[in-house]
Amino acid sequence: MDQILQKLEYAFPGADIELKNTSSMHIGHNAKGMHLKTIISYSGFKGKSLIEQHRMVQNALEAELGNEIHALSIKTTIK
């Protein structure tokens, strides 16, 4: 999970980023990979729609989604 946080910090410099592993809430789900929740407050989201903001996060974690990340909950705000 540290590598994922580092990737987000690199993609969103100066952002306030919170990353939580919520996998324990999904026991018995038979999912391969972690369930994560992230909250990102970033000045670079200014002028972007919510969908664009979420796509930016998904693009930053493209290699991990569907692999070590099974599910990702995203909340974005403008810093």
C-alpha cells in the first residue's frame, strides 16, 4: 500500500492524500486484491469536473487497478 500512496503523491504533488485499506470490510467477497478508499485534496482539480478528477486518479493507478487493487473508492476535493 505504501507504493500506491507514493504513486498518488507523485501524480498529485502538494496534495493532501488519505489512503485507507478497507479490505477487512469485504471478507468472504472472494476478491483478489485490496479494497482501498482514497481522499485527495488537490489544487490541480480546479476547473475539472468530478468525472475528470476521478479519471486522473484512476489513470495514476492504472497498472494497479484490476491487479493488486480490486476496488477503489475515490473522493476528490479542490485544495
